[in-house]
Amino acid sequence: MSAVDVRQTAQQRESATTIYEKSKAGRRAFVPPPVDVPERPLDELLPARFRRTVEAKLPEISEPEINRHYNRLSKRNFDLDTGFYPLGSCTMKHNPKLHERVAALPGHARLHPAQDPKRAQGALELMWNLERALSEIAGLPHVSLQPSAGSHGELAGVLLTRAYHEARGEQRTKVLAPDTSHGTNPATVTMAGYELVKLASNADGGIDLDDLRAKADDDVACLMLTNPNTLGLFDPNIEEIARIVHGVGATLYYDGANLNAVMGISRPGDMGFDIVHFNLHKSFTQPHGGGGPGSGPIAVSNRIEPFLPRPVIVRGEDGTFDFDHDRPKSIGRLRGWQGNFGCFVRSYAYIRSLGAEGLREASEIAVLNANYLLARLREAGVAEYLPVAYDRLCMHEFVLSGAPMKRELGIKTLDLAKRLLDFGYHPPTVYFPLLVDEALLVEPTETETKETLDAFADAIADILREAKEDPEVARHAPYTTPVRRLDEARAAKQPVIRQPL
Amino acid sequence: MSTYTSVTDDDRAAMLAAVGVRSVEELFRDIPEAVRLGRPLDLPAGLSETEVYDHLRALAARNVSAEDEVSFVGAGMYDHYVPALVDSIVTRSEFLTPYTPYQPEVSQGGLQVMFEYQTAISELTGLPVSNASVYEGPSAVGAAGYLAKLTNGRPRFVVSRGLHPHSRETLETLSRGYGTTVDEVPLAAGVTDAEAWAAALDSDVGAVFLQQPNFLGAVEDLEALAAVARQHGAIVICACDPMPLALLKPPGECGVDIAVGEGQPLGNRLDFGGPSFGFFAAAEAYLRKMPGRIAGETVDEDGRRGFVLTLQTREQHIRREKATSNICTSQALNALAGVVYLSWLGRRGFVELGELLLQRTAYARERLARVEGVALLHEQPVVREFAVSLDAPVERVIERCAELGINPGYPLGRDYPEHPNGLLVALTERRSRADIDRLAEALGVAVAAEREGVVEVGA
Ligand SMILES: Cc1ncc(COP(=O)(O)O)c(C=O)c1O
């Protein structure tokens, strides 16, 4: 295909029409049940001054048309069930269908969160079991399932750190995080009222220990770290890092987004971390839903435990479960009710399906797949233009730099990513981590076959070959997607973020 | 043990050879010996699919869900009917399994859904800008507080005691981090005490927080309360139940700057409290400080209409420590359920449902008020939930009703010690007149039995 090919696909010919534009006065889907009680005048029940005078302009549309609208829209998405999705740091592993089935059981799906715990024993036991499993995987004794996502777990963790220091009569002001950290780490630091201090990386992609020693003082509340980090590298100095951080009385926080590399192999608690968050929507395969829901439980050490969000689940002598709200040192709630239970059901089903052996195997294959893909890319001759940023064995993901490609072939990482769409792949994470110029962060996950990895490596090689001949092709890609490159500047300059009605 | 990997022994050998190592073990050589687990995880052995299903089914069977009893429990999450259409759409792989739409060319479905969702929320709230969802109701209140703190930096928040207890507690937790204090204004006759409200306000107050209807089900005079707060330059934040917004004056017309709320009633199942979604809408002035994803309309390079994530310079992945929020993963799938549900209800249906709830709630309130030992906790207008006070220990009454297959409501005592035997009763379209009559009977029997018990013990 060339850039001058002007034939359009059927999807491209169909211009986007919103559900509001399909609305026609008088059409409807919902038919309400009868008002089976004596009707009283509206004014008597709700004085006019409290009532709206103009209806919310929701669409007027029949059920078949709503159905078709959203089904057609769905086909304008790329999804994991259809294709390879090596989006680094996101762990796009297969989402087992069983999980949807068990989450939808009415005993889960229609269970009210305020149900008396005596009549929700199955749910509490499930949560308890999940807590115990996550505790064992983290190597830390206590778990709270409450946070709703990774970044929410981070906020919980930093607030826990604050409570811990304050309980000892200390007011610390700074939190350390490396330059490779995910954006949620520094953003969390600010939201929790701390000042961020950035740590440099060393030549191997780990923490620069001298920089850490220079910055670790008794004003530091916490160091937030991902290990393996966002370069896909395990920091071999982790014990020394923990010693330095604990030496100044600070806590060590583990961003668990990359746990998929080390399940059953190495535990954050054993590395010296005090607080860990899990992303159930990554390592434990809660489907990502196009941007959520997720779930971000935290595990903590004994010294942090008194401050955990409340309520906590407790098991009585008789084996029954309850919520304990009486937690005077708790940082309090971070959200309503007890967390994203539907995600707990799925991730618990996953852990029970795989067991100890299966979780370890998942991590082993995730790491094998990543290293194999990296080797395969080298073999395909890609390294000249897309060298790996740190030439070591990687863990579950690795970072390539598109800088030589940009220089030599005249196409940027963005162009490569867009061209991959034409080849039927979701691109890796691009331009993250920030440390690497023109970065591509590639995470294949354990659920992909060798054949898929081979084909992906070949596709990258093909694109580079094509770019050598004519870089214009990639520069204007994609060609086959429902829409082509979109004008993001225009969207930001004159924001149209709702339909005018 | 189940497995979702596919590496055969031959594959493994070939792959290791390609990498240039002899064993999988070797791939982990960067991990120091001292921090390796060196033993299997102490977890139950893996199970086959049927075994996992049976285990999960057995756990689910030990819960009493709204499928098993006639439930009048609400308190922010409601047992509305979720149409089959919603299930069918949200379980489609194309919506269920993608990540956040970082590549808009292959995410137009999800992005357009966000745009449509933002439009619906804007219509409901009467406010021009909406994001594409935050986690859930109470954390949306917390997020609104942070937006207020970024906007004016004043040291104090004022909350109505009518705000959901979880929202108040979440706000406290989060605001402690950035050092804003939270003062509470009590209720009088079921609604925010107007005098205490006025007295609590001064130029130190960065934001005020109300709920409509409030936790006791009462409709607040939002306009009046907002007007007082605005005189002091405070940002007015209101948590709304989305369902009654079919009838109630939208917060945007009442002087509210930021409207948030729990989205669960809109097409999301109860799920023991989550996942659902939090909605977040605001006046135009807050657009560039909003938390979360926002989808915007644009065109592609051939001029086709399309949608992208926009105004990303607010967000953590661009601005890091200067971001206006740390939120990343939110609740896109649940927001999809919300917009499909609202489209299914449609313009008229949404209002009809609101009116049905209003009528049934009025009927139930009147019916219960006639039960011996049951009194109304307040007389304010209510739209879908109301509070009563029992002349008997509420927890015991709930136990007795449970034996009759009825869950009469949410006990208020823990959150509102001033109403030790208060009961919050919620209606949905699934609770018919016959159900309400059964509730009245059951409550009558249970309260009477408890009062007799008291007499016996006393005698
Ligand atoms: C390294 C890292 N940390 C934190 C997060 C934030 O997690 P969440 O999106 O669940 O809030 C992510 C998610 O992309 C991540 O990759």
C-alpha cells in the first residue's frame, strides 16, 4: 500500500455519527412498569422550585438502533481478544472468559455493599482469601483491597507514610522517585502534600546510589520505586537501596505495576519494601475495559498496619468474617464501600486457577517471551535502528530507542507505531519512559505464542525496510484504520467535549 | 491447574537458544539471591475451570443478594434493573479488553463513547464540561475537593452532614494530605441547617460540599445554600444521585460549580460496591484543571470526524508532579454502561422512571408512617429514598425482617448516632406496590415483636 492510495475502507467511508444525531422525537426503547400506587400531583410531592423545567436532552431512539449503534462503534476499537497488544507497563495478558461468568453470578453481581456482613459471608471470605493470597505474593503481612487502581493505591501508600511518620511525631516533607518512574508516582506525591525529589538513574538503568545517598536525609518520607522498573530491568542494588532508605527512617514504596515479572520468584516484602500496590487489572488480568475499571490493593508491613484504610476484614474465632470499622489510627476511607469487588472476583478466580505453580510459570514465560522477542528483533536486523536502551537481559518488558531510526531513516517512533496499526498490531507504549529518547516500551506478556512474537518482529523489520525505501509511507500511516491521524492540537485548542444539542 | 500460556518444550528450547541462555532460571540472574523466594508460594494448588467455577459459585451462594430477598437498601447504591442490552454491549470484547485509548486511530469506539457519555452527564447536571469518569462517588467528592484546593488554595472546607458518610470520610482522608481542614454543618429537620451553614462560612472556606438528595433522602434547597457559599467566594460542590436528576433542577442551574456523583444507578450492577463509576462535571472555568480523561472531537488528516483524548496537559503522564490529579486508570467500561443505559431510558423514559420512583416513594413513606412504632425521621420532600425512625432496636428489626425475606433498609445508627434506630428505605422500579405492602407488614410485625420483647424483659 502506498501513501497515494485513496481508496477508503467501508469503515472510513462511514462518517462518525453520535447517538444524539440518531435521535428522533417520539422514538423509545424503555417502557416503564406501571405506576401501581395511587398517583398524586407532582406539585404535592416535589415543589416546582426544586424541579427542572427542561428535560435532559437524552437521545430518543429504539432498542435495535441503540444496539446497532454501539455494536458498530465497538468495531472501531482494537481489542486484546483480537490482536497482539504489547503495550509496555500495561500487562495486556489474556482475560479468561470464566472470570466474566463468575463475576456475573447474582450472588456477586446483585449483592448490595451495605448487606449485613452476616449475610455476605461468601463475599467476605472471597476478599479474605484474596487478601491472604496477595499478602503471600507480596511477602507483606497485611492487605487492604480498597484502592480503585494503581494510582489510588499509590495515594493510599503515601498517605499511610504520612500517618506513620506523624504518629512518631515527625513532619517530613519530601518523597523521592527516580526519573524512570511512572507519571502517577510524582503526581501522587504532590496530591499527598509532599515535595518530589527526583533521583537519577545509573548507567545500568537502576537507581544512582550516590544520588540516592546525597538526597536521602531525615526530611525524606518515602522512596517510590518500581522493580523491575519501567525500563524492564531489575535493580540488583535493591538491598542497598532499602538500607539507605530505612537508614534515614523513610518508607520504601513498591509500585506493583510490573509485578508480572516476579510472581513467586521474588517478593517486594523480601526486597525491603514497606508498602506495595497491585494492579489487579494488569498482573491479575481484570479486563481493562478501555480505561478501567481496575483495582489497586495494597499490602503493608506490620509497622504500617495500624494506619490501613478502614474498614478491614477480620475473621472471628468461629471462622466467620466481619468488617472492623473501629480503627482509631486509620487514615480513613479512600472511596465508598469496600473496593471494586467485581475485580476481586475475577482476580481471585485467576489466582485459584493458576495456583502457586501457575503464577510462577506466568512470570517465567512473561520474562522468556520478552527476552525472546528482543532476541528475535535483533536477529531480524532491527537493532541498528531500534537498539535496546540497556543491553542486558530484560525482565517482562524492554525499551527500544527509536533515536537512530529517526536520524537514519527519517521516521519517528510515532510513525513506526502508526504503521504497526496497518499491520494489525497494537503498538507498544511510546515515549515512555522519558529517560529514553524516542522510547518504545514493549511488553509481550506470557499469554502470547512464539509465532505471534515472530510475526511481530518480522512486521517491525518490514516497516524499517519500507522506511528505508520511502519514509513517507510511515510518516502518513495509518491507512487502514477507521480514521487516520487525528488533529490533536485542534482538539486541545478549541475543545469540543460534548455534543451541542 | 489452569494455564493460559502456550510455550511447548520445543518452543522453550528454541527461545532460550535464541536468547543465548541455557535455562529460564538464568533470565532472572539480576535478582540477588537474598531477595529470591526460593520456595513455592504458599497458595492452594491451581484448579481446573470447572473446579474454580464450583468454588466461586459456592461462595456466591453464601451471599444473600437482591436476587434472594426483597431489598429496600440504597444508601448510594441501588438495585435498579440493568437491561439485557447493557450486558450485551459491555461484555463485547471490543469494549471489555482494550486499554485506555492511547492510539486514537484504533480506539474510535471507546473515544466516541466517552464523548457521548460526557454529553449525557453534562445534560443531567446542567454543567458544560464533564470528564470521562473517575473511580466512584465518594472519591469523586475527594477529587472535587482537590480541584478546589488547586483553584483557590483556601485552608478550609465546609461539608453538610447530609453528604454521604463515605464521601465525608474520603474527603477528610485526602484533604489531610494537602492540609485542608474539613468542618461539618449539622442537619436540622432533615436538611442542612441554614443558620449553621451561614455561620460556618467565611473567606477561608475554599469549597462547600452538599448532596442532592442528601443522605437521609431529603431534597435540599441547593439554590439557597449555594448562594450563601458564593457570597464568600467558596466553590460549590454537590454530590448528586443521577436518577432523580430526571426531575430535580440540575445543579448547574442552582449555583453549583462542580457536580459529582455515584454513577452506579445508571446501568451498573451492585457488585458489592464496585466497580461502578464516579461522574464529574463542572463549569467551564474548571476545564483545564479537571481530573481524568476527557475525549474531544477533531478531524483526521483526510478531514474525517474523529475523537481523541484531549487537554492532556492536565494529566500525570504529561505533567507528572504538576498534574492536576494522579488518576490514570478510571472506569471507562462502567461509564459505557451508564451512557447505554441513559440512551435506553431515553429522553421521556428517564423522566417517567423518575416520576415512578417519586410516586412509589411517596406511597411507601405514607404506608410506613402508618405502621405502629414507625415514625418519619423528617418531613422534607423525598424522591427515591426516605428515612424513618423505629421505636425498637433497628438491627434486631432488620434481623426479623430478613427471616421474612425482606431487607427493610439501611440502618443509620453507625453513621448518625443521633438517629440510633433510624432506617433509610430506598425504592427502585423493581419494588412494586405489593413489595411495599409486604415491607410495611413485615416492619409492623418485627417492631411489635421487639417491643413485646422489651416489655417481657422489663417485666
Ligand atoms: C509503572 C506504573 N505505575 C503506576 C501506574 C498507574 O496505575 P493505574 O493506571 O492503575 O492507576 C501504571 C499504569 O499504567 C504504571 O504502568
